[in-house]
Amino acid sequence: MNAAQLPPVAPEVTATLVEGLSPRLRKRLDAAVTKLAARPTHRDGDTTTIEVDDETELRLHAPGGVVAKVEDVTCGCLLAPACVHRAAAACAAPAADLAPEPAEQATPEAPGPASATAAADGPDAAHDLGLNVAPASGPDAATGVAADPAPGRATDTVPDAATPHETASPDQRAAADALWSAGAAVLEAGVDGAGAVTQSALLRAAHTARLRHLPRAAGAALSVVTLLRAARAGDPSYRTAELVTVLAELLGTARRVGTASGAELAAVRGRVRRPYSPDGSLRLYGLFTEPVVTDSGHGGVRTWVAGADGRLFTVGDVAPGGVGRALGVADRAVRLGDSALTHRELGRAGLAVSGATVSPDGRLGAGKAVKAVTARGAAWTEPPLAALWETPPAEQAARSLRSTSRYVEPDGTGSDLLFLDVELLGAVREPGGACLLAQCEGGVRVRLTVADDDPALAHRDNLALLAAAPGTRLRIIGRLVPATHPRLTLLACTHPTGEGTVDLGLDRLRRADLPHPSAPAHVAPPQPAGPGGPSPLYLLERRVEQTVPAGRAALGLLSDVTAETRRIRRGGLPTAAALLTALCASAAQRDRDLFGRLLPADTDGFAAYWLAAARYTAAVSESLCAAAWNATEGDPVAVPPVPVHEAAG
């Protein structure tokens, strides 16, 4: 059985089933989930049946595609309904998001990958972060979350805006505290120890947060659960860095709920609905189409178009179905007005739209009043599209870093997209595989990576073919990846022959398309991590990441980090050194009572220090990223003197 074969289960259903188990059955729950995953499954309409054994069947009824009630999970064993099978099935299935979309949106679209904001180290950075680096209890405030609101969803309607002096209600503060405790428990146990019971606590806290109108924090909690399940299942697409990001987003948002007010509260609370506002008539020109595949089993495409004034918009079609649906939807008609264009065709054609409605993140509404007809498109070298490539690369990177943050979903307006003219140099070997090295304007060398490793998509094969064409000049579109060196995920490019464009996730290049079809892949010389060499910041980053798979105990076993902190200080990062010392000391601290027995660990204090370290490393990394885009080959990278608290909170 694959988790994707099961219908999504509402978070409150999973939490209720797990909470109803006896302590004895809770201990057996993880083993039951593993055992159930090996059993055959078949679907008949809205009902999915799992053969528990030769005589017992487990059924999940999902009217509308989602298991929304506890009664929809039934088991035929003698212990039902108090058996472990029902809870195990709910824990094995994907977590559902029951949030409604506004009527304007034709289909739900998954959020894109995250990007970055900028910050730096400085002598007073620890004070700016509100930290007490002594290894005692946790700090009063473990940094905040960025001020830009992330697109969120909730089951009830509540205004997105907040009055100037409005503060969180007692119910919201209680919900935020529950989210903080659930997130801290994940850090305490690590991925290996965060089984179904720990995940159930997160799901319950997420459901409560949604009811209390905290959609941003609730969405982060669901993302943590999804990634925990992927990690424990050995999913090859799982990355520890992604779990670090969403866990820090969860803890940071939960911590800020109790102290935020006014506009800051609205940002921390998140958006309940995606509003659409009239935008009159638009003349749109297709840019490219990218496949969208999410961890929750959704799949589809997102087509990017540009207006005559240079604004970027998207037309999406994403729904449950995974990568197979993403490949199929690309050749379906766009759901916008009377246009008969498919998504692939729209990426190279144009539209004339009247009565257009647009969301703040650039999505085009598909309401009944919207009219759209096919129009002539424009080449990337023709106006108005050519203007997108006229902005210098460093300015484009700075724009992306200003408008997005690693811990906030991108605004969707394309601010994280970069439009570059490059010359391919060949493949570069990295610890995680190989990427394509290219040189763009100003001598900046940028590494181009695949947007999705799924072999069903064309990203990986296309990148390997392009590596065999050094010297080829291309016009590309990529999404910024925060790193200490210029880095993009490659989404689209002009055809190597100069005729047309290539959607690198959907269209497959052939060796005959290359200028020299018989040439093998070219391996470029080894490249440094950045123009100024590697930063000692990685010494703190690896301890932050080490905590997630192994838990607090992994850091508590470190006897001495003096050598690491000394090296970090020599690199000009005194705050990073102080954070590493405090983090490891907090992990190792265990008090005893009068009889010498160990007291429970201070999970809240450790989580606060971990959050501060995670947010700090992200801020400095993003600052180094901005500096790398401004440096030419051979120039040293200087960290801009931006106070850390400006990026962290």
C-alpha cells in the first residue's frame, strides 16, 4: 500500500482516533502503521478498502475525496471500533486541508518553493535578537517571523486585516501555545522518535489553530506532519533542510502570536481567504509552464504570463493526483474564459482578457464574468517580454531577497523568478549530485539545478543534456535558491537551436537539439562555495539540522564545541558562536531533584534556542547570497551591515 492510494484524512479525525486509543495500543500504533502499509488496497468509488488480514477489512469512506468524520473509518475486526487499525489507517493516509477556496479560483493551486530575505552578523546581534546566551533557560523571545503574510487557509471566515491596537484573543494564545508545545516535542524526539502519537498532537493543535483563525500556523503544522511522514517512510524526495524551515516557521509563528498586534498580528495570523479584485482588461503574453507536484499528493501545472506593463500572472490547475496528473493537465484547456488554449500552448501564445480578476499573489480568477480569447504571443526577445531580461542580475536577486523570506511563502507575483542571459560552462559535481554551471552578465557564475528530481518529469534529463553543450548561449528563467553562491532552479530556457522556448519540466530535449550532438557531458573545474570562500556558518547550520533527525539528545552528547566556536569567531560571526554554545549547553542541561533523580528536560528552553539559531543562520545565509550576486569572479564577499533583527523579525 502506498500512502497516495489512500484518501486524505481530516486532521481532527486522525487526532480523535489516536486520542481514543488506550496507552497500550498507542505504544503499538507505529508498528501497526508499518504493518498496514504492506497490506493490499483497492478503491471502489468513494470507498477505499484495506485487507487487514484474510478475514478482516478496513474501510475509509471519503465523500468528496476526503475522510471528514470519525465514522467514515470502519473496521471489521472483533475489537472495533476501539481497535488500533482505524487509527493506523488514518495515520498512514495524507493529512487533508479542508479549507475552502474562494469561488473565483477554478482549482486550488499549491504554493511554490520558498525564497529568502537578507541579514547579517554584528557585535550587538545577540541583543537585537533578544537572546540571553547563558546556558540556562530559554530566551524570552526566540526571534520572530517575517512581516510578509503567507497565503493561508481556514475553515471559517475572518477579516485578514487587524485594527492598529488589536491583540490576539485568549483562545488564539492558547492555540499558539499548543502549537509551540507540539513543535517543541518534535525537536525533543527528532524524526526517529516523532511517531504517530507525536504527529497526532500536531494535527490536533493545527485543527484548533484553524478554528481560532490562525491559518498560517495551522498550515505550518500540517507541513511538519507531511515531512515527518516522508522522512520516516524513507521518501527519496525528503530533505532535512525543508523540515528545518517549516519547523522554524511553526515555532516562530506560534511564539509571535502572543506578542503581536495590529498589522503584525495580521501577518502572523495569515490570510483566511485569497481575495480577488477586478483588474479590468488585460493583454497577456505567455512565458512558460511549470509542473507542480506537492508532498500532499497534489499535481498539476502553473502557467506564467506577463502583462503589457511587465506584471506577472499565473493560471493554475492543481488538484489531487501527483506527478501523473501534472503531466496530463499540461495538455488540457486553460480554465479561463472562452479560450481553447492548453497550458502548454498558453505558455507560448497570448490572451486578451476582459473583466479580469486578480488575487494579491497574481493568480487570475476564473469567474463567470471573466472573458478571454486567444491572441498573438510574443517571443522572449520581443517587447514587452524582452524588458524582463534587461534588469541586471544583481538587482533581480536583490528584489527577490527583499520580497520573500525563507520562512514565508512567496507572494506568488514572480518576485522570486530571475530572467538571465547565460553562457553554459558545463556540469559541476556537488555533494548532493551535479548541477549546471553558467556565467551571466557581469561575470557572475550561477549554478543551475533541477526544480524537481522526479524521473517522470523532464528536469533532470534536460539538465544533463545541456551540460553536454558548453559555450551555448541561452536566455533562461529560474527561481532563486538562497545559498552562499548564486544558485537557481532552472524552469525554462530558449531552445539551443535558437527556435522557440523549452519548458524544462515538461518538454524533453534530444541530443540532436544540441549544437554538437555527439559531445559528451562537459565537467567544469571545481568551483568554490562562493567568491569569498566557504563561510564557517555551516558549523552552526549542521548542528541545527542535526537536531531534527536525532532530537535534542544528539546535541546533548557533544562534550565540547570550543574548537568550533573559535573557528566561527575567527570568521567574523560572534553571534553564531554564542548561539552554538548556548544551543549545545541547553541540550545537555538536565537538573535533578533533592533525591538525585533527573527532572524532565526543559523542552521549551531548548526549542527557543534552536529557533533562534535556525532563524539566524537563514538570515546570514541570505545576506551572503545577496553579496554573492553582487560580486564578480575573484571579488571577496562582504556581508552587508544589516542588523539581524530587521531580517529575523
